[in-house]
Amino acid sequence: MNVLHIDSSALGATSASRQLGAASVQIICNNNPDAGVTYRDLVAAPLTHLSAALLSALRPQPSTAC
């Protein structure tokens, strides 16, 4: 089993959602000792926003053939 634990509250240790998330992951790990947990804190390491240049690079390029 793989668990993705994401925290996004800016309230840190006082955040109810962070406390609930940590408790939930702890229960899952207690019941599944082989579980792997990937943790992401979106406050500590925010995702970068998509830029117009990146979106343009990801779009299929129009064909130049006739």
C-alpha cells in the first residue's frame, strides 16, 4: 500500500487538518506495516504555477506539412 500525505494548511502545528492527516496516516501505518508514505508539505515547498511558456511547450505543435 502506498499513501500520499499532503499538508497544505499555513497554520502549521495548530492546524486541525494537519493533525487529522497525521493521525490518519499513523493509523494506516499501524494497520499496514509495509505501507509506504510519501509526504508533501505545500506550504514548506509550494508548487510552481504553470506559465504561458510552459503551457505552450506542452501543447502539440501544428503540422507545417501541406
